[in-house]
Amino acid sequence: MEVGTAQEFLDLSDAEAALIDLKLALGRALKERRTRQRLSQAAVAARIRSSQSRVAKMESGDSTVSIDLLVRTLLALGASRKDLAKFLT
């Protein structure tokens, strides 16, 4: 029995798969930065004028979260443009 990839199973284009990978990488980076700074999701939400549940969605890779919001939140937590580039590699 041959097992395929999620991309094949969901019939995603290379661009769609890359976008998903990008959002997941940014979400992981957000969670790492938040926990390193010992901030709660609620504290991060207050900084970006959002809700705790939205921060949870960002960290989990929810499809309703925009890349713009992920990047804005990382910047609000002190990430530099250089940091953002590292998160994406």
C-alpha cells in the first residue's frame, strides 16, 4: 500500500502547499516567541487589539488567519525583518 502526501490527498497546487507551510511556520514562530517572552495568549491579544482565541488560531495554523496578521503580531512581539526571513527558511 502506497501512502501519498497531504498535498496529493487534498489536490493542492505547489503554491497552495507553500502558502500553508508558510502560515504554519509563522504560527510556530509566534508560539515560540510568545512562550520565550512568557506571555499569555491574552497578553499578546491585548498588544494587537484582538482576542485570545484569535491568537490561539494563529498559533494553530487556522486557515482563517491572514499572513498579514501573523506578521503584524510577530513584529509587535519584537521580531525584526531578519527574524521573519529566518522563520520562513
